[in-house]
Amino acid sequence: MQVDVQQQLKESLDFIRQHTDQQPIMGLILGSGLGYFADDLGHIDRIPTAEIPHFPKSTVEGHKGFLVFGSLEGIPVLAVQGRTHYYEGHSIDKVAYVVRIMAALGIGKLLVTNAAGGANRLFRPGDLMVIQDQINFLFANPLIGPVVAPEPRWPDLHDLYDPELIRIIEEAAVAQQIPLRKGVLFVSSGPSYETPAEVRMIQKLGGDAVSMSTIPEVLVARARGMKICGISCITNMGSGMTANPLSHAEVTEIAKQNRVKFRTLLEGAIPRIAKT
């Protein structure tokens, strides 16, 4: 039976509009250990995603499961506090469902964030990296299947991460004296971490950081005509690059340790991004 995505979106939006009348112009997707940023917004309306019709449930520790409508320096934003992942068993289109909601709300700009492993040997845990491009090893795409209007059948991915928004993030980092890396995000499905051999492959393919998220949302955002930018918090080095075993607890802990730096960068960049 074919799913009527337009009808599902209508039912989700009807529910959301019963709980807030805010009109966000920018969306934020907050990665593992980074969801606290939404708690500092002003004029918050918080909607549990588990109550929204057709919205996939987040089951990962560190992802609370809320849509947080609020403002930052007068800019109305929607922050996703608890993304869903392909490895949780959701269909790939459901992983990106929140972006279709954002588009239906009239949001035109999207900032994605994630916790990522470092594949670039110059990186260190705690670094922030602005995403320049991506490599999709999910072997899945949320745009497969019937076209969801007004999305095109074959969206172009040139300058997927908007160069102007990248420049704004870099300028905000300089102004706040925050060291900032630049690089390519490599994404696989997880939930297992990469082997040392896979990390070496990622390095040869040009990946600088490794994640299990982000790409599904970005692909739908591009199809919906949004301007996109992204920041990765490097929480660990890839398997085999150090003697340390990898764990989700380490990922969330390193992200928390860098919350001031991360929040400062976003507070400096978001108002300018929203006004472009």
C-alpha cells in the first residue's frame, strides 16, 4: 500500500499548529550531546515528537525527542532536540520526515549538527568542523520512491552546503576566537563503529569526519530548496587511530565538554545566517 506522504504531513502540521503559532524561518537539527542548545532559546514552545502523528520515535540516549520552537536574538527558529537515525530501524524517508515538516512550515534555511569521529589525522577530539561536502555510504536515499511534490525527481547536489553560509560560520568562529576545521563528512549506517580498515578507506576517499546521521535530512532539504550548512563536533578519533576503544558515552561526554564553544559559535552564526 502506497503511503500518502502529503496527508501524513497535513496531519502532523495540524497537530503542531494546535500547540504553537510560532513561525520559524530557520531549522536546527541537534546531534548527540548537543541538544542542550535548544534549552537556551527564548519564548519556547516544546512539543514531544512521540505525540506528533506519523513522526518517528527517537530511541537513542542523548536525543530527548522534542521539537522546540523558540527564538535566538529575535530570530524565530525550530530546533530538533532528538533526531532519528536509520540504524534505529526507521525507513530512510522517515529519518528525514522532520525536514519535510520544516519545509511545510515555510522554513528556508537549515543548520545540521552532529557528533562525529575524526578521520583526518590533524583533527582532535573537541574540534568543531564546518561541513563542506558529504559522502553517502548509507546506501539509501530518502528521495527514492514516489516524488513528494514539490521535490524534483533529480535534485542537483553541487554546492550542497551553501558557500555563503560556510563563510558566515567561518567569520563567526574568527570573531569569537574559536578554532574551526573544514572538511568532508562521510556517513555510514552504523550502529557499529567503523573498523580500522574502514577508517583507512574513508581517509583515501577524502572523508575528514565520520557520522551515522545528517545525510538523509540534508538530501530532503536540498530537494525542498533550502539553504544548508552544517557543523560536526569531533568527539573521538576513528577506530585504529588511537589505542582507545570507542563508546557512545565518550561521544556524548566530549560533546558536553565543548558545549560553551559550540553554543558560542551557533549564537554568533545563526542571526547572520537567518538574515541572508
